[in-house]
Amino acid sequence: MANYGKNGYIDFSKLWIILKRKEYNKTWLKINGLHSNTIAKLAKNENVTCDVIATLCKLLNCQPADIMEYKNTQK
């Protein structure tokens, strides 16, 4: 998980669930235009651009909330 400090972070766990449900994987993402570095960032919950999120939503025919979720690190 990336260190985002006091504001929390974006968790992409839902992305991997939707990919599995649709029988896709990281290779499919790469074949469909995502760079391997970007895929690695998603796997580590690191920062990605809005363009990457839009691309994922287009490829998977979904909304951002279907592939990511905000996690608060403050208790």
C-alpha cells in the first residue's frame, strides 16, 4: 500500500474483483493499452491519473466506484 499520509488512500481491490468476475487479468489490461508500470501502481494502490481511471471504466463498462474505494487511515 502506498503511503498517502493523513488523508487516507484509494484502494483498487474492487478492480481485481471485477476483472476476475469478467475473466480478465493483468495481461488483458496490458493488451488493452495500460502500461505495465500503471498496472503495477494499481496493484500497490499507488497514485494513477484520472485518465487511467477513465480508461479502466471504459474497458470494463463500469463507474469509478465499481473499481476503487477511499480508505481512511485516521481512526
